[in-house]
Amino acid sequence: MSKEVMDIDDTEIILLNDHPVTGKLPSSNRPSPSNSAASSGRRRISTPVLVTSPIAQKALLSGIFGVDSESYDITLYSTHISMTSMSGKLKGHVGKRLGAKRIKGNCIEIHLQDLFGVKLQRNKSKTKKPGSCQGVELHTFVEGETNKLKHDIISLIHPSEETCKRWVEEIDAILQTITGRPKNAKLYIDATASTRNLFNNQIYPIFFSAGLTASVEEHKDIAKVVNDIETMDLSQFDCLLVAGGDNLVNTVVDAVMKKMQFDGGIALAGKESFMAASIPFGVIPMGVSNVIAHTVHGVNDMVTAALNIVYGKTLLSDILFVTHSQSNFYKFSFSAQYGFGSTIMKSVNKSKSTQANRYQYAIAKGLTKSKFRPYGCEVKYKPVNACFGEPLDGATCRSGCTVCGNDNQSPCLDGTRFSDPLQDFNPLELSNNSSQLSEMGVGDISTTKGDYLSISVYATPSPCDMAPLGLSKYTHIADGCMDVVLVHGTERKEFMRFLKRNGNAKNQLDFPFVESYRVSDVSFHVRLPVGWNYRDRDYSEIVDQVRQQKSRIQSAATDESIKVVADGDSTVMAALEGSGSELSDSDDSESISSRPTQSAKSNDKSQENNKPGPTKMSEGYVHVIHKYTEYDRRLKKRNQKDMDREMKAKVKEEKLIKSVWYLDTCPCTETDLTIRVLQKMVIFYGTGMSSNSKEPDVFCFPAV
């Protein structure tokens, strides 16, 4: 530094017309540099010429600060901060700040919209009193690896606390005028020590700097989370934040969607019109499976998720409307898996390991001889128009996707009803007869059946750590379509090739044993064997004899009533032989038929006297009296053991021929499902994947 330019620690604030440079000065009253040097009575510090934006703006504040051991002449405008190096040189790491654009050799700009917070920088104090002021902290972000963002702090060093407070107040007032950034949120977080520590160390400082206050609810029971959302007034919060895995995220989104339909008076019966979510969701990945967070943020990173939330960057997403037999609503979801995928999710949920390779070992376990098998299923679907493309077209969904049209203009913002233009029909109805459909022509649907190793339905690309580009690379987030992937039974070696392509840039759907369809509605009917062959241990000879005796008594009573009518008066017989209309229209015949004759009474008495002994007990029945012996007790015990053993074998056999549906990470007890996609019903904080998302081959198998 030359002698004419003094160090920032030895520099005094230059007064211009009895006002410090950092004060608010009207442009008309601001003197020229030559006049200010003369009025100060000493040498004027040489200052580079301020470079402004193309549109001339009024300077709000101006002053000299230290940044990264260099002195800068900094000026605050209503849209940006201009920084000019006093030494005539600009360090490279300063110019790399995200949002800072180099204008000339030694001048950069920092746009205020790239800042999310401003604070006073103080020294740490050992007492309760705050430490001495050191300057101003500007909280922003820098780009890291692909799709990743990092929290960055630009420190403007200045010794005057009064000057720093003035800058903080002015910048904070401008940041408060930026719309779309949440300030009041409801936060659901997993109640684990590790999750709590990660949140306090990495996420809370970002929220605190952005002025985001959150009402924290620790997640201990799913039912409590659902009850809390059902009774919540959503208008009190700007957003709902979820710090956890896919299970907690799916629970919160499903509960909110159900609440919206209930408040809007919409029955969940597969109608065309639904109520979209009126509040955005912020997802912070802190669970075992973070597919939803990876989809909306483009990466599985907590800091990136927190920065997207505080900046208010949003995107719209489709959601699946899942019903089971008889068109009964089951759940809202983002993906569904049956077969190999559900086997993996079951193993991961059972595992208590927190290691990063738990998915690899779950996949290796699913490829063993006892787990690797196909499942019979019949699939009926309604394909979309050709303009929506197909899963093999190679068109990926990235930030600013023209297919999805994610311009944030959605009914999610005002909670109005939304009707998907593709949904002009009711979903499929499942029954024992799989060909029965509701309000759909035969030419509108397609059918396929077979034995499949894996059945998957995706409303989003569903990226994860094992598939960074997505389990379905070419699925779009908000195009109103879903992709159905069917993997036929094949050799284990070929299926492993299919799995490995999930971890690289190759298309995993480009195999002869893989079918993929882009549809708007789909119905699944699991094909099971006809029956189960086993001995009927519930048969009892005594019970069968009692049943037969009771049947004989009832038949004898019926024969007696027939004989009474046959021996009755001729008037009654004539009335019975007449037409039904004449009998009902005649009052005389009705009275005669309802009054028993004397001969009928005498016949009843004679017949009652002539009845055999056992048949006289009409109010009960006679059965064989059997004494319960020790032999019977042992026989019953032995039969019960045989029944339990056969039931275990039956359950084991059913596991071999039937799998379980998994909606996201939640198991589904139903086997026959109908799935419909709802377009742009949910809004998330995030930007999606960037256009340069190209990951290396990350898929590998452990030694087994």
C-alpha cells in the first residue's frame, strides 16, 4: 500500500459538510473530492472512481471497510453493494463470491437479493455482556460441487459500532422488502440426538441469520404428527419444514393434502377436482432415505436445503393419488414399488445400522436365491398423448425445464381447486374381474400381464445416493404424467446390469426385459394361485351330527305345515288356489283365510298326539351326548399343533408368491392398487437439478 493510502485501522472517517461519509447524503449536497480535502485541512485519501450499474441509482450509504485484509470503498444502493479496491487490485477469492460480478478491474457488485441476512460482528465475550463491535456480516452463499451451495459470510471490518448499526439497519430494511422468503415456519424434526446436533450446528445458524423463526415439534410418533396437522391453522405459518427422511416427509405432505380436501368439502373418491396445498414445504434431508429432498434440491445436502428455504426458491411437483379396491382412497405418495424395490426397502427399514452402505448390503441381500424371484401381476394403464414424450426419449428434467413449466404459477399459492387437464375420467376400479373399468372405453386403456422382478411407479425422477440422476432419469417433476417401469423375469446377471445403470449416465430402461410407459392412470392386480391345499383340522364329527339332526327337525316342521294346509277347509283351499290378485282384493276371502276352521284345529291336535318322541321338542334339538375324555384332549392339542405348523408353511409360501407395496418408504397392506397422478399440487422449496448434473459411476456391490 502506498503512503498516500493509509491502513484502515489508522483511518478516520472523513467528514463532508459535518456529515460522515457513511451517512445518508443527498446527491445534490455531496461536495466534490477537492472541496472535501480542503475543508478537512489535511490530505485527502485517494479513492478510486465509483463504478455504478448501467441505471444510475441514488447512493444510500458509503464508507471505507476492510475485507479480507484489503481496504475497500463500499457504497450501498437500493439493489446492490458496490465494492472498489483501494489498492487498485482485486483478490481472486473475493471476486468468486456468488452474486458478485466483476464490472472493471478493481470494482465488483454484490446484489442484495443474493444476501439473506446481515448482522453485527462482535468479538466473543467471556461475560454476559456483548463483545466489542468489529464490523458488519453479510450472509450469502457460494456454489460448491454440482448442485451444492455453501454458507458464506462476507465481513466488512469497521471500528465504529454506530456506523455498523446504521449499515445493518439499512441493509436489513431492504432485505425485508424482498417477497417470497419465509419468516414464520412450523418445523417437524426427528427426535434423535444426532439429528438435533446436526440441526443446531449447521441449520439453526442459517435460519437465525435470515430471521426465520420456527415452532419446533420433535417427531416421536407418526400419529401425533397427523393429529397436530389436522387441528392446525395453516394460515399462521409461511411454510412447513420437515427435518427428517422420506417417511416423515410423506406423512406431513399426506396429512396436509387430506386436510385441504376435508376443509374444501371434497370427498376422496377419485373425482376430477382436488384442492391443492396452500402452504409450501421445506425438506431438510436428515433420514435414512432422502429421495424427496434429493429431488427438490438436486443433492442430498442439509446446508443446500436450508439455503433454498431461506431464499424462498420454489418449484412445483406432481403427486400420486393412490386408491385400493372399490375405489377407496389410501394415500398420497410420490412413488410406488413392488417386488425387488419393496424387498430392499423392507431390509433397510429392519436394519438398525446407520452406515452409508446399508443400501448396498440390502441390494446384495435382495439378489440372493431366497429373495430374488418374479411376481405375477396384471397391469392396466392409460397412456398419455405423444406430445408428453416417453420414458426413453432422453429428455431430462432440470432447473428451468420447459416441459414442466415451473414458473411458480400454481393453485398451490392460493389454495384454490385444481383440475388436471389430463384427468377427464375416473380412475380404474379394481375387482375380481380385472377387465371391469369405470367410464373408460376399451380403446382408451392398454393391458399387460406377466411375471415381473420389479414394478415401479414414479411421479418424479427420484434421485438418491445409489442413483444420483434418478431411478427414472427421464421422468419430469410437474408434467402431469408418471412413468411405470416393469422389469420382467431374467437372469441375475442381467438384472445386475440393470441396477448398475442407475448409478451412471446410461439409460437403465434400455434393456429387452424392461418395459416402460408414460401414463396418467394405472391399475395393478396381483395374480395369485387358485388356492392352498391343506387338511381341514376344524372338522368335528360331533358338530356335524348336531348340524344334521337340526336340519332333520327343521325339515320335519316344514312337512307338518304342508299336511295342515292339505287337510284344511275347502274354503281355504279355494282361496289358495285362486289368483293372488283376487285373494288380495277380496275382504271376505282375506278374513276367511286368516281364521282357522274347526277341522283344522282338530287335525292339529291329532297330529300333535301322533308325533314321535324326539320331534315333539320343537324349541330345541336333540344331539348325541359325548363325554370329553383325555383322548379327546390330546387329540385336540395334536390337531392344534398341526394347524399351527401348516399355517406357518402357508404364510411362508405366500411370501414366495406375493410381495408388499411400498409407497415412498411406507409399506402398504393392500395388493391391488389404482394410482392416478395429480399435476402441480405440491410446492417445495428448492431448485431441482442443475443442467450440469453429471455424476460418475457410483454403484458397486459389496463382497458377499
